[in-house]
Amino acid sequence: MKVLKKIRKLEKGQALVEFALVLPLLIMLVCGIMDFGWLFYNVLSLQNACREGARKAVVISTSDSYKLDVEKKIRENLPETLDNDTLDVYVDYTNPDDPTEGDVVVKATAHVVFLTPVLGTVYKEENGGKQIGYKIKMKVES
């Protein structure tokens, strides 16, 4: 009986040591999940904004200011989480002589800043984030 009491006295700090060993891994896992969710949300938001911009370009293919109108439409549809200063928009028609007979290509890129430094160690880009982009091609309506 004395031996069991002696062993139980030696195990008093065991749970604290195990918790101290597991806690950093648990924090990294939770932060990684948050960052991947954040990145996924911003990628989907950029894709949606780019589709809306391409749809605008399809409808206004005969306008002279189509590039500005498409960029404005993309910026309107982007969430505030994406930095509009880093947004680059490329709009071009495959048939520039007659835009109503070709396709429109819209490409947008932006910079996403991570919430935690966990993914910053994986993606070695400056400013603690990642460059994301999306390109879409749509048939122009006549």
C-alpha cells in the first residue's frame, strides 16, 4: 500500500507536463485551420468578383471605358478583407477589332494577409501573406 501512495505522489505533475507538450501543437493546428479558412474565403471572394467583372465586360463590350467599368465592378464585389491597393485587374478581348465576336478574358490578382504567423512560415512571401489570382474567359454576348 505504501508503494502505491509513493507512486501517486510522483505523478502529481504528469498532467501539467503532458499539457505543456501538447499545447503548442494544438495552437498551431487551430491557427492553421483559421488561416486556411481565411485564405479560402478570400480566394472564393476574388473568384466571385472576377466573374462579376467578366459578366460586366460581356454586357458592355462596345463601351470605350470597359476596362475602368470592369475594374470598378470587381472592386465593388471584393470584401473589405482584401487590400484594394494590391488588386491588379487585366481585361482583354480575344477579338479587339470586333469585341462582340470573341471572348473576354478577365484576370485579377490580390494580396491576402494571414491572420496568424503559422502559414507565413509555409509561404515565404513578404508582408506576411500570399498572392492570389483568378482568370476567367467568357463568351461575349452580341
